[in-house]
Amino acid sequence: MIRGIEASASGLLAGRRRTEVVADNLANLETAGYRADQAISRAFPELFLARLRDPGPGVGPAGVGAGPIPAPAGAGTGVGPGPTGAQAPTPVGIGSTYAGVYIHEIVPRFESGPIVATGRPLDLALVADLDPTALPEGVRGPGAPRWIPFFAVQPAGSPAGTVAYTRDGRLTIDPEGYLATSAGDRLLVVDEGPDGLPIGAPHPLSVRFGAAVYDVRVEEGGRIRLVDPAAPAFSLAYRPAVAVFADRRLPAGNDPAPDVPAVTGLVKDGGNRFRMGGAPVWAGLDGRFPLGAVRIERGAFEAANVDLARAMTEAMAAYRYFEANQRALLAADGTLNRLINEVGKV
């Protein structure tokens, strides 16, 4: 009964955590670029039980009738003295017991969300994965990973050089004049050279140059152009800094790009933003992932990939799971109460 209470209590804790995950997904249904979480549960290892003071036949590890099992270390063999010199009976197996369940990890789902057309000039959407037809032979083909792009940002309030990743393309101008996402993170960009290719390291983009404030124009393909209102013929071109991740890790020797980090290494940093240790691989700055493979749609953004029907189903399942464990806990508690207060009563 005590073990039943422990197993039911672990189920209650796991059910509560599952409910929290589903509630968080539903709360972020309208968050641009949000990635839904999934709770992965795992059972504790089963415990094998034995009667230590009953040498009769029982159930061993192999099933019914397996007979006695070896005694614990130092407990004697059943025919000789135990640790105190007394005869120690051979333990007899009686079966295994369920030890409960726990939430092993919470992992994001990286499927693409729906693209919402807005017509807003500063909205950008990363359309699905990298276009495989625009990739060189070495990183595409049967068995190759999916290459998933993310916008690179400098999180709000973080020091220069801090990099995070998001699919949020709802851009705006923050109070300090930097191009930022709807969450306030500054978008990182790379300068575009005369040949149209990106050059230099990613950096935040300010629309202010001294006393002048430049106009921001987003062109097809995601090019960002700053135009001097006093001299419209003069402009500066940039490209959003896009980091590339593999959807999975392949065995050594079969991975076409082993230095490209896996998307499973991303850790949620609140809302729609992720962090990762190590250096990213930049599209356009790495010859394996040309800019032509990055599909950016102007005047649209990627919504959360939360499936409302699935989330509601998961919420109901988590509720029923919690309720079932609650009933089991109450039943075990009631039985234990009767054992303590009624059994043996005269």
C-alpha cells in the first residue's frame, strides 16, 4: 500500500507537469514563431520483491515457480550462518512491482508553423526549411538531414555578442532605433557586398546614423535596405543573419556536415527564443548553405506551431491521467487507514 501511494503520487506529479506544458502551449497560441513543447514521460525501473523470512516456493525473476533466489550479500546462504551467526533463510522471489513514472524531459517540436500574410512591410517569415534544390550536392540527397533556419537575434538587455535564435519575424523599430522582433530582441544582420553576397560578422542594425534617421525598406527575398531620406539615391543593403541547424545527428562518417549543430541542442530561453552553446553555421557565409536556399517571405510572419485540436486533446488526457492517479491514491490511503485503525480491533 505504501508503494501504491508512492506510485500514485509520482503519477500526480507527472500529470501536473503535463498539464503545465499543455497550458503553456495554449498560452502561446498567438506568439509568433513559438515552438510547442512536448512532455516525455518515463517509468522508474521495476523493483523485484522477495520474501526474506519465508523459505517456501515463490516466483523468481524468470516467472512462477522459479524457486529461491540468491540471498543478498552478507545475509548468509540459507544453510550457513548469517552476519550474526544465526541461520539466514534463502529469500524467495514473489514478483516485481511498478515504481511510478516521472517526466524525463520536455522537448520542443520543430515543425514549421502556418505562414500568416499581413502585408505589413516589416514582417518576415522563414518559409519551412532550406530549399534542397538550392543546396550543393554534398548536403542534400536521400538520407540527408533537414536543414532548419532560424533568425539570429541579440536578446533584449544582453551584452553585445550574445546570440539567440528565433523564428519570430514580426519586426519593429525599438526606442533606441534598432530593428527588433516583437519580443524586443534585436535582429542580427550581415552587410551585403557589391556582388549581393553577405560579408562580415552579424551585428544589430540601427536606423540612426548620427542625427539622420534612415527609412527601412524590406525587399523580396528578405533584403533589408536603409535609405537616406535626404538622398534617396543612397542606400545600404543588409541581409538577416540566418543560422542553420540539422534536424538530427547522423552517425559519424555518414553526416554530410558534422559541424552543423543539431536543432535538439537548442534550449528554450523563454517564449519563442532559443539559446545554444557553441558557434553557429551562417547561411550565406558558409558555402554549403547559400542564401538562395533560405526562403524568406515579405509581408508575412510564421505563427506558433501549436495545433489547437491536439493541445485540447492532450489537456483532456492529462486531466484524466491526473484524476486516475488521484483515485488510486485515495484508494490506497483508505485501505491503509482501515489496516491501521480496524484490523485487529477487538
